[in-house]
Amino acid sequence: MKKHYFILFIALLTALTSMAQRKKRTAEIGVFLGGCYYIGELNPLKHVDQFTKPAGGFVFRYNLNKRLAARASLLFGSIEGHDSFSNSEAAQQRNLSFKSPINELSAQLEFNFLDYQIGLEKHKFSPYIFLGIGGFKFNPQGQLGNNWVALQPLGTEGQGLDGGASKKKYKLIQVSIPFGVGAKANLSKNIGLSFEWGMRKTFTDYLDDVSKKYYDPVLLAAARGGTAAAMSDPSIGTDPGYSNTGRQRGNPTNKDWYSFIGVALTIRLKDKPESCPGVN
């Protein structure tokens, strides 16, 4: 499935670039500032809440024409979730929490609904949509006392063990599909400002280290140590003689999402002289 998305995106980019070959093209470079958050087991519904964390990065935009642009972005953010802040009593009892950095490199296509170009008074504003493909790195951590512990090496759902969630531990580098909406405006002859909100579809359910069932804590402690067992099941308010082993810890049918929202300030680069068709 990931391969199909990549092939489709490359084919679309090639076709659109070919269509724009004879149009005047410009380039911009700039910075992105905003926030980052996630949607998953520990935050199934809330957008832009108290756990939205600061984000930043760099943007390069190549304007193929006044309606179409190709963009590359390198963004840095972090995500976080806590069952203790949930309105669900079941989630509060589960009592899981995590935080993770999100570092993303992506390529996107932007479509402007109106003609737009930095420096042109006639075309100084446009809403837009974007779609692309990206790669990101994450590393979920859970809090143990005053320390934060990397969760993936612990295999908290028995990954790599007999009867565990999977034969191998999940990978910390994954593919995402960025898409979203925004608006662009000229600030001056060579400076533009854009505001956008973008979601990222991922193909993993482990941004928060939560997906399937509870693994037997005795077996987990024997194989991975007491810390792994403690981080696997910190639930509260249960009968001491009751075991969560085999019960649902997360929902594997829904993959996790993350989002970047913010503004990009870009500077137009010096135009490349146009050559006449048929002249080298």
C-alpha cells in the first residue's frame, strides 16, 4: 500500500511538472513555526488542545505557475497524550501516557484556488490545498517516576515474544501522507506568508506505543525486566487479584495520526532567466 501511494505521487508530480514547463517559475525558501499534536488511543478526538506542542522547520517552495507549486519541508515537533485527562473512565483506569518527538521530511504539491505569486499586487492572496508523501521518525517514551523511558525497546505488548502483538518490534521510521488546507498572502515584493493546517495519515498504530492487547506481565518481566512490565500496565483502581492479560489495550483497526499547524514565512529567491523554446 505504501508503495502504491509513492508511485501515484511521483506520477502526478511528473505529469504536473510537464504541464508547467512553459510557464514562468519562481522559488521561495523560509521557516515554519507552529504546533504539533496527535490523534490516537490516548487522544481519539481532540484537535489543538493543551497537549499541542511547539513545532518548527524549514520550507522550500517551487512555484510551477500561479496555481501549482511543489514543496519540500523539514519539520520538527513533538506529540503527547495522557489517559488521566480523558473523559472516559475506562481510559482513566488504563492510566497510560506518552510523549514522542516527530521529525518529518516530506514533499508535497500545492494547488492554489486563485492565481497567486509573491510580488504581484493583482495575485496577492489565495487559499490552497496540498497533498504529498513523507517520512518521519518518532520514539515514544513513558514516564517512570521522574524519568522518561523509551518504550519501543521494552516491547510492552510482547512484541518479539511468543503470543505477543507481533513477531518484531515496530519500526521508528515510518511513511506518512501529508494533506491539508491553507492560505497564502503577500507581505511585500519578495516576502510571503502562509497559514496552514495539515493532517498526516500514518501506517502505524504505535505513535503512542498502544495498539493491541495486554501481555502477561510475569512473562514480560522475565524476558524484558520489571520496567517493561510496569510500563505495559500501569492501570489503577482494579482488584489486586484481577489480571488484564489478553484484554484490549488499544484499537488496532485505527492507525494513529499526527498534525502540523502554523505559519510559514518565505522569501522569494532570485528568478532564473527564462530561455526561449528551441534555443540552447
